[in-house]
Amino acid sequence: MKTFTLDSSIWLARPIDEVFSFFSDATNLETLTPPWVNFHVLTPAPIKMAVGTRIRYKLGLHGIPVNWESEITVWDPPDKFVDEQIRGPYSRWHHEHFFSAREGGTDVLDRVEYSVPGGSLVNDLFVAPDVRKIFAYRREKLKQLFP
């Protein structure tokens, strides 16, 4: 199955511990996800993040309700964590979050490797444009939250 990759990065004028702390709170995903995705965390808060933590969500993709469950497979504060889809719309979803201190702020890098049923055609027509829009929204929201 073909794997696709999305890289997204932003520099935030805040210390790495503050930025990592924000990302460590899974409920903040609702803030970072565009309203049109209708994204909600189902796992009750507070969610203790660690290797093996599983988080359940619901969302809507083009009006179709979707349940999603991810697992934290790497937890290395404040430098990195990885979540992987256990159940959801993708054949594979591997999301690496990297944080590094630079010039009094924090570089945040997201790298997503994913596969979809239908391969390149489905990805090019539907999935890649949506994923790019979601991460563009995320960058803009982070600029507002960490001016």
C-alpha cells in the first residue's frame, strides 16, 4: 500500500516546555482542528499521556461520521511524541510531533505518514487536500494561541 507524507512546521515565540505542555493535553486537539471536521475527544479528561495511552475521538469527514482511536507509541518530553491510529479512516496513520528550542522560542514539526484505501487517486482527490487544509488551520490557530 502506498504511503503518503505530510510535513508541517511552525516557529512559536514561547519556551519549549510551555509549547510541549499545550500539546500534551489531548483535549487541545479540539482547539487545533477546524470546525468543519466536527472533531471531539471522547476519552474523558484528564488524559495521562504516556506510551500506551489510547485516545478515542469522533469526527466528520465530508459529512460522514467517523470514530478514531489512536495510541501514543513514543513519549519523550519535551522533544517528541508519536501517535498512531489504531482504528479509524486511514489504512495507516503515523504522526510524529517534534519540538526543539530555537532563538528563544520553539520549532514545532509535524510529520504524518499515512495510507488510504484507494491509493493515489483517493489521496490526490480527497485526502491530501483535506489534510493540508487541516494542518494550515492548525498553524494559523497556533499563531493566535502563541503570538
